[in-house]
Amino acid sequence: MPNSSAETILHNGVIRTMDAANPVAEALAVAGGKIVRVGSWTEVEPLRGERTALIDLGGRMLMPGLIDFHVHLLPSMIARLHTTAIDTADDFDTILRKIADACTRGAGRDWVVANSYGALALQRMREPGALAALDAVSGDRPVVMQHLSGHGHFANSAALQIAGIDAATPNPPDGEIVKDADGRPTGLLVESGAWSVTDAIPELSAAGKAEAARASIAYLNSLGITGFADASASLESLEFYKALDDADALTCWAAFHLALSPTCSGYAADEARLMREQRRELCGPHMNADFAKIFLDGVPSLRTAAMLAPYASAPDEPPVATSLTLDELTEAIADFDRDGIGVKVHAVGDRAIRMVLDAVEQVRRRNGPGGPQHQIAHGQFIGATDIPRLAELNVLHDMCPPLWHPNSASLTHERMVGAERYATVWPVRDILAAGAAVVAASDWRTIAPDLDPWEAMCGLVTRRDPTGRHDGAHAPDQAVSVAEVLPLYTTNPAAAMRLGDRTGRLAAGLSADMIMLDRDLMTIEPLAIAQTKVLATWFEGRLVHGSA
Ligand SMILES: [Zn+2]
């Protein structure tokens, strides 16, 4: 075989390259895991040798593999494999039936862990008698269930007892053990108030976790995802994914935002020091851990997001305290910035978002403007005057989870902040127009048990519920086109992962990370984007899902 011939040529397709110099092509050649040519059949055909595999795309769309820039991958896959699924739309009685059923499996004091309840159930959990009702169906079995945001839990008496929580237990910093009028715990645990319970859940074995890590990559590939950023990574996560990478089984580019700040759940000082010092050695060739995570506020559904104006649903409540002051946040980011570490700050409320921008502004002044890109995770309530500051300060807007269209979670947010405030939420069009670096991500598995990038994309284009379960549209004037949405899942996250010259586009010299779809996103009705099927996924030229 002459050196110049390709191993594989894909042809007869609509190849949407995401490469501005060459946006649409019909054929693409791969050799050594990399794209060697993209263009017309006439341009690519000369690379066909005797042993070149020819793949006929049959007129279908080929595009770069998607990159999900905000997932909690290992814990989410463990939850998918090992917990009781409850739907965020389930009412409390439905949840009780599911818990009762789960309690018939396992034995003794085995834990029942369930994900995730939403607003409807939370309403009942706040009323007297909810804990007794849960205890009645679960008996001695410890039960804990998580709110869809991950920032709140509901535990039964057996779980509270194991965790050592009783009437005398004080609230931990940045958290609450909710108590009734008589001072007894109600089972509701807000933010860090749940940590003593979640820490008491026995751990899955190392082999079980390794299997979950492997399954998580297969799951991503099946969805057309060939890159991810773990938004809050532990040392353990790094080790499991490095083991996969060393075995040539990490068929996904991977970035890790390390839990290096005491504001992260699961933070341990020794582990954080080790991760920071050895972050390069802890990574395989497809991994990059030059990122850190800081949690600054909470979520609107629990009224723990730091907003400038009071919550419409509780106008007299005192303002939410952020986990760090502006000075503390500035110091923390400045320290990471000097070390070349990009910081992702969880900031949902407009007050928290402004604090991040104020902090980065001071950091740029202090350390110079050439430091790494920093990030605001979520950022849904960004104020109009803060939007231009994203580009000015080189702060990436990591938009997630997909709440830019009506669904049970976004409607809860609307109830909390009021319809008027919610009508201005997720100003995606304005943010893009201001020239900000933006990615769209899932935050899997906060609002849904399944990761579905196509529904999320559809929601960005239509601002309507792609499933048809909820009427109306959230701020439809902020809808964007398919052409504007695709970079949020490809080129932009690739650049944010510092992989812009390796993946995210289909161009000569880049990794052959690509997906074949059952429809051409650019020519179909926007609502049909939600049903997109990924027929095949290639990572470095290897078929890792489906067939072609
Ligand atoms: Zn997250």
C-alpha cells in the first residue's frame, strides 16, 4: 500500500465540517486516526488505495462528534446503574410506591438510594407527616433520595439515625438540616446538610466503579459524544479514566475540573494537593486536568442561588450567602490562574455571576490579562450589563442544564423567581451577539436520568419543550439558529478544553472524531432535531458505536 493512500474514505455524504474554510464537503479520508483530506469526491478519491475501506454515507449527514462540556460522569453512571430511578415529575405518592418496591429487593440494612425528585414531591416533603409516610414504606431500610438539582436530599429516619442526625444536630456551614416546629428533623436536608447522610452510603466496589467508568464512555459514544468535561472530578475519577486511557479504551477526549476548593462536596485537602501537584501525571494521552471547580451559590429551586432581587416566592427571606466573599473568590481564582489552571465557578444567580466577573476582573489586573480562560457554570440569570464582560474578561459561559425551554425544572425556577424575572432567563442570543465564548452542556445527571443533547439543541432553537409535555416558550426572542447552536457542542468546547487544534472540526490534520446522523440538522424542521439518531460514531477513526 503506498504511503499516500487512506485507510478509510467516507463518501456520498453531507459532511458539515464546522470548519469555516470548508463548511460542507462530500468525502473525507482517514489515516492513522486522523483526517487526511476533506472535500469533493474528486479531491478525495485519489487517496483511495487497494486496501482503503470505502464507506458510503448514503447522502446522510456527517459532523464532528459532540463534546459535552459539563457532566458529572462517573457518579452519574454509577447512579444510572445502581440507584432507583424516580422521575422529577413524580408526585410524592408515586415516589413512595417506587421506594416500597425498591425495599422488597436487597436485605437487612441495605441502602435504597433514589434519583431524582422534583418540585411536586418537594412540596409534600415540606409538609408535616412526609417523613412518617416514608418511614412507613421503608421500615429499617435506610432511604435517601436526591433533588434533581443535586443540592437537596430527603432521607428517612433510618438513614438519619445512621448519619447521626437528631434534634440536637446543628446545621453545618452552608447547609441546613430542616426541622419541624418541635425541633425534630423532617428528613429534608439542604446543600451540605445532606453530606453526613450521603457520606454514610456504603461505597461501590472498585471493580463496580471501573465497570461504571467503562460503561460511561460507551454511553457517551452511543449518543454521538466524543469529548466531555467532568465538572467536579475526584482523584478516584481521574484514576478510573486513566486506567481506561492506558488500556486504549478511553474513546473520548476528557477534561477534568478538579475538586480543589473546599466549596466542592467531597473535598479533601490531601487529595486536592496531590491532584493539583500531579495533575499531568494523573492523566493519560486523551485527558487534561488543568481545570478546577469552585461552588459559589446554589440553585433557584431551593432558593439558594444568589440573586440581586429577592425571590418573588419569598420576598422577605434574607439574601442568600455565597460560599465565598468577593475577596476570597478573587484570591482563589488568582492562585489557580498563576498556575495555568482554568477555574469553573458554579454561579446561577445574577449576584453570584457578577461576583465571578468582578473577581476575574481583579485577577486579570493583578496577574495580567494573558491568564487561562475561566468559566461560569450555568449562569442562567446573567444581567444585561454583565453580558459584555464575558468576552472582555475571557470568561466562558458554560450553559447547562437545558432549562432554556419549559420543563418541570424550569417551571419550578419560574415559580421561585416570578414569571417576570424568568421571562429574561437564558439570554442566549444576546450572549452570542456580545461575542462571548459559549458552550451548551447537559450537567448530566442533574435534571434527567438520560443525557439527550438533541433535545437540548432543539430547545435552544425553538425555546419550546421538544417532548411536547409543556406548553409555551421561554423568552422566544432569545432563540438561536441551528448554525449558531452547533459550535456550542463542537468547536467551542474543543477550544475550551484546549483541544481546538485536535478535535471539534473535520479538517485535515485533526482527529477523526465524527458522527453519522439519520437526518440533516440544517434542512429539517427545528422540532425534528429532538428525535435525531446517531447511526455511527468514530473516535480517532475507530468505529465506537453503531455501524456504517
Ligand atoms: Zn454540574
